[in-house]
Amino acid sequence: MRELAIGTACALALFLLLQGVNVLPFVVLAALVFALYRWIGIPGLSVRRFVPLAPAERNEGVTFDDIGGQGSAKQELLEALTFVTEAERVRAMGIRPLRGILLVGPPGTGKTLLAKAAATATRSVFIPASGAEFVEMYAGVGAQRVRELFRRARETARRSGRSSAVVFIDELEVLGGKRGRHESHLEYDQTLNQLLVEMDGIRGDEEVYVLVIGATNRPDLLDEALTRPGRFDRVVRVELPDREGRRQILELHTRNKRLAEDVDLDEVARETFGFSGAHLESLANEAAILALREGEEAIRQRHLLEAVEKVIMGEKLDRRPTEAERYRIAVHESGHALVGEWLDPGSVASVTIASRGEALGYVRQAPQDDPYLYTQEYLENQICRALGGSVAERLVLGSASTGAASDFDQALSLAERMIDAGMTRLGVVSRETLPPALRHRVLSELMAEMESRTRAIVEENRERLERVARELVARERLGGGELRQLLELPPPAAEAGAGDR
Ligand code: ADP
């Protein structure tokens, strides 16, 4: 229909042109009207599609094998997908078709990858969208786009001879936030309502089965209507990968890269606690760039380890601190490292004073296993470790600096956790009924105790600390092994005061 109109218009314009009529004003006018119609929409005019959606993206053949870690998420998702792969049987059993799966987890953990793999596994077309695309100032546009999305999913599947489509909506909370909360709430409500209508319309016996996969990091913001049975029925949690998961992801992203003999991905995985899959992908890329810059043929372990820091802290800063500042930073970081090693030998992975991003320097810990819960001893040690920097500054340089502010925040929040977990002299307390003054007093006592414990450690090892600080100024970075060599701490068992450690 549209093609016919365009064709006729072109023919008419050509005809008039040949007749010697000046058609330019008509063409300009037509272009203007078309632009207005397409981008803004004309109020009151019911147009089927005046806003183009992102072109249907192919799922690039991503399979579940291309996703590292996420064992339980994959398992749950695969189970849910039998609804699609065995739609006939499901229907025969009178089971309601599965309409929506919600992937919940932090950014960069592979939710999009999982949705793509789900499309591949079910031989579905993959139609991606983001919640933000549906939010417009003009009433009705969002709802229109939702309708268009589902229509396009069905049409694309039909055209490519598939019997199912996966509609992937990233940042679902933007589109599916609780109703009545937004300023232009009418628009939001209409958009969300349209999504509900579309989902309710999925019966499972149409020509094309549409499965909606939503992704969000904030399930708490979603309107309850979305999580009600029959809509996003399945919730699959996609967590940050654990050590084994991180190793698998690193393997996947170094598959197409040349690795030197000395590369130990296990070690890199251990050093990257808290990294998401996207961070690890970027790490592998950074390591390759570093190797290239050094003119190496293959990526070496040191490239990977340097890339870890690069990803954490961003690019190296151009502005370098002065010599005096550098020594202060070195003392501060050595303080953290010394206390860390004293309390938990072998726990420091590296210490650096190279300024990157926001931090002036940092000590990285190497957790042996990702902990699920924390003991009182662990929390106390962490507080001492956090205080180690400022205590060292005061002891060695005679004064503290503003560099310790975030350490104090960390120490305080750990101390708050201890109070809430009933680990202080107050015993088990209720957060609500505990008088703020008492809470403050106990917090101060706890911090004072931890500080004096930290001071004792630093005083006893002052020479060692200064040795490390000097070396740090010279070399900027010390690996865990190098640090331990420099510190020469006596083995814990041989120490008379081993109880302290
Ligand atoms: P999300 O949708 O959760 O924000 P993505 O799926 O878009 O995350 O992941 C972004 C990128 O990070 C992917 O393209 C991939 O390179 C990498 N990535 C994330 N998680 C994984 C994983 N589990 N396995 C392999 N690569 C991953």
C-alpha cells in the first residue's frame, strides 16, 4: 500500500516535471509532512508506525556454550525453554504457556547473552529492545511502540520460517516501573498496560509463539502486575561470576588470542573478585593491547595482571603526584598491606601507588574463596586493615591526610554491620529500637578498640613498613610475593604473640 502511494507520487512528480511545472515546492512540502509524520506523530492521527524501532538484530548464533559460569541461570533458563521447544505437549497437558522470563542481575553479567542463547536454542528469531526506547513525552507513543515490537516479532518469525520469537526487553524497570509513580504517569501507564495486554494475548497456539525475556537489575521497581502469574512467571537470577565462572569466562574471551606459556588464568580469576563478565571481556582485550604495545607475539601473565588493575581503575592518570605526596601514598598503602598481611598472611595480592582514576593507590586482596558469610574475626580484621593506612600516616609522617576518608567510610560500615549482627557488647539488638546515642557510643568504642589494635601492629613493624614504602616509591607496584619477601614477617605459629595474628 505504502509502496504504491510512493510510486504514484514519484510518477506524478515526473509527469509534472516533464510538463514544465516546477515541482520543487511540492517535493519539499511532501518531505516536511513525511518527516513530521515519522518523527513526531500527528496528534489525532492514527498511524501504524511512525517511529522506527531498532532494526531486528540477529542473535549472532550465540549459544549457551559461549557463556561462562552462570551454571544455575543456564539450567533454569533451559528448563523454562522446554515450554517453547515442547509447546505441543505443554498445550496437550493443559498447561498455561510460558509468556515471560525475567533475568535479574547486575549489568554486564551476560543477561543479553543468555537471551540470545535462548533464542538460538529454541530456533527463534531474536528481537531486542530496551525499556528506554518506549518512554516518550508524547502520549500513546510508548504503547504504539510496544504493539509494533510484538507485531514485528511475529512478522520477522513468519518471514524467516520460524515458529517462535524471543522478544528481549533490557532495562525492563524503565518501561515496567510501578504505575502512578512517574510525572508523566499517563504515558508510562499506557505503555505498561500495552505490554500486559500483549503478554496476556500470548496463547501458545498461534502461528508464532512469542516469548518475552526481560532483564533488570532492579526487580523491586517493577510493577507487581508484571510479576503476577501468567506474565513474567520465571525469575532467573544472574549473579556476578564466582572464581570458577570467572576462569571460564576468561577462557572464552582468550580463545581467539595468543597466550604465552606463563599464562595462568586460574590466578587471574583469583585476582578478579567482583568482576562481571563484561569486565573480564575488557580485561582480555586490554591485555592484548598491552602485549601489542610492547611488541610481544603473545599475551603474557604480566599483561593480564596489569590489565586487571587497568580495568579496576581506568586509565593511568597523566598528572602524577609530587614526590612528597607519593611517599605519603606509599606509607598509607604500606599500612594497609602490612596490617592485612599481619592479620591474614598471604592475603594481599598486590599493592600499588600508581594513580589511576579516582584512587591514589590501592591494595588488592586475594580472597581464597568468595565468602558467603563473614565471621566476627573477619570483620574486625577488615576494619583494622582499612584503618591501617591512616594509622601508618600518622605514625610515620606525624599527621593524617584527606586520603583516608573512604577508608573510614568502609571501616564504619563494617562496624555498623557488626552491631546489626549482634557482635558487640550490646548483643542482639533491633535496629529500630536501639537509641541512636547508644549506637553511636558502641560504634565509637569499637572503632577505638580497632584503632589501638591497628596502632600496635604498625608500631611493632614500623621499620618493615618504611622499607615497603620506600620500595613502593621506587617501583610503584609490588606483587603479593614481593611484598611478603620485603616484610619478612615471622611465621604466625612461631610468634609468641601469635594470638594477635
Ligand atoms: P548484561 O545484559 O547482563 O548487561 P551482556 O550480556 O550484555 O550483559 O554482556 C556484555 C558482554 O560481557 C558480553 O558481550 C560478553 O562479551 C561479556 N560477558 C558477560 N557475561 C559473560 C559470560 N557469562 N560469559 C562470557 N562473556 C560474558
